[in-house]
Amino acid sequence: MSGQLTERLGVDVDLADPMTHVADRTRPLFERLRRDQPIAWHVPRGPRRGFWNVTRYTDVLAVCRDSDVFGSTGGNVMDTLLTSGDSGAGRMLAVSDGLRHAAVRRLLWQGLTRNALASVSARVQVRTRALVRAARQAGDCDFARDVAAHIPLHAICDLLDVPLEDRPFILRQTSSALSSERQTAGAEAARMAKGQLLLYFAKLATARLGRSVTDDEHPDLITLLVNGEIDGRRLSIDEVVLNCYSLVVGGDETARLAMIGGVLALIEHPEQWQALRDGLPVELAVAEILRWTTPAIHVGRTAMTTTTLLGQEIQAGDAVVAWLNSANADGEEFEEPQRFDLTRTPNRQLSFVYGAHFCIGAHLARVEIGALLEALRDEVKSLTQTGPPVPIYSTFLHGYSSLPVRLR
């Protein structure tokens, strides 16, 4: 195949290695790829097969838009896409396509409309302000662990009706399922965390079988899944459990990492923090933080048929990785993309993906990040970093597990 990274660009980098993505190390590479080779082949490494890298905004958009040509059932992240595939293929929303995907999405959407989320959003506002106020009163805190870790976790657990006493367990497992705080952590830790979450949700789903949806104007998402019907048939317990896992991991990780990275960006760009305090619209700030941090850095797809993208033939069955963080830094779409600018408009960032797989919890994530920015603006005068941030290690997520700060 033409366009091999190691041959054509003279670089030797493994994009399927978590270390490659720590501290934005891929930024110079992606700049070169967007300029010189936007569709580039990555040679196989060890047990992992090779894959196509898509780096320009317009091409990432095209891959995300056309789920008939670029399907998700082969795995939507590199860890599964490049190895044995995803065991939830065709059963979990994130790794299904077509009519089944649309039907499960419609079922879940009943619990995720703006009206259904109104009470959850109100609790997000109250909790977030209390967390920020407590951190300010304490003076020094670890923003990642003391504040950000609790906001999206409680929101998604509210939607799933997870008991309060079980939520620390959920946080521990979600933090390990797709990333690690330790460079040396292996795949076994992630598998164990995923297994623990699946077992937990199997118990909750079984307990909610038969709970009437009509008795509650806004039933929890587990009740919707376990008692709802698609084409006259209920989902299996396995399908319910897999979708609960996807919801809790996706609902927690993206918003949490955006919050942590957003606060770090505000500290590093004090003029933007001042603009926020001066009344800059929170909606604009949320969009720029999502673009700047891009917590989920790629989407994995499989070519369902032989196709051509930007003149490059991609064979049916080939793995394709569309880099969201590269698309969000593309100068053809964003003016001065390396500038953190809370006033940026338009801001068509792709952090929630695009097309059929657009993040179903995007509205809630915006509410959570917006609530944090409003609380910081109202409760805090100065943000100071008191120690180095601790990065996570992942090929799918980017961000920090620890951020020591002082709030005044």
C-alpha cells in the first residue's frame, strides 16, 4: 500500500501506543499529515493490524457522516478495531449501525430530551456550585478529583438511577476502563474494570425488569432499555448491560476530561479567564473548551465496501481511524487553531463526532461544562496551578487525572 507513515514521511511512530498521545505529542505529526498526506497508511505493529489515518477536518467529517460506507461494527476505538473486534458489535449503540442503531437511539432518546433532562440539569447546577464553593473555601484542591470527577458522574448516575452509595465504585471502574493513570498499566486492568461494570449493570437491569415506564413521566435509562420494545421485542439483558456500560463510560469521561483540560487552559491563558469573568457568553466558551481539549481523540471505522477518499482507494474491510483532535486543529476550518479563544465563532468542533453517531449525551455534557464555568465565574476570582497535571494514558482519551489548583 502507498502512503506508509514510516516510508513516506520519515517518521517512526506508533499511533496505537498510549505514550504517543501524552501531552499532545502528536500535534506536529498531525500538522504534517494534514498538509502532506491526509490519508496515510499505518503499518501493522505486533498483533495489531494496519490502518488508515484520516486527519483533515473535511475528511474526518466525511468518514463520520457516511455510516453505510464507514461502519462501526468492527470496533469504534483502536483497542478493538485493530485486534479482535468489539464483543458488543451490533448490540451496543456505539458499535452498531443502520436500523438497529436508529431504533436503540430512539428508545434512549425518550430519557434524554431537554424536558426529560430538566430535573437532572437543575441538580447539576446545584451540585457544581457546591463543589466549586467547597474547593474555594478549602483553598488548595485537586480540581480533577475534588470537583470534576463528581459532576458528570452524578449526572449520568441520576439518569441511570444508580444508588448514591454505589457511585464511588462506578467512578473507579470508568476511570480504568478506557484509560489509566499509570504508564505501565496493561490491558488486563481495563478488562477487569469493564467486567466489573457489566456485572454491576446486569444486577440493576434484572432488578428493573417489569418496572412500568408509564408510571413515571421520565423513567431512568435502564428502565427504558430493559422494558422498552423494538419491533415488538424487548432487548436482551446483554444488550441492556452493554448499552448501560457505554452510557456511563461515555457520559462520565468526555465531560470530566473537558472540564479538567478547560480549567488548565483558563489558567494558562489568563486573558481568557478574565474574558469569562467579564461576562463572555458561556455557550461560546463551552464550544471552545470542547475543541481545545477534544477528550475523545479518534473514532474507529471499518470500510464496508471498497471506496475512495481524497483519491486514495480504501479496500473493503480496511480499518480507518479518523482523528478528531487533528480535525479540531485544522487551519482550513479554524482560524489560528492553536489559539485558545473563548470568543471563537463559528466553532464547528467535532468533539461530539458527527452524523448517526453524534453523541447522544451532548446536551447534558454542555450543561455540565456550562454549569462549571458559571460557578467558577461567580465563586472564584483567581485560578492558580500549584503542581503539574498528571496525564492519563490512552489511545482513545486525552486529558489529566490530577490537576492541583488554588482557588481564591
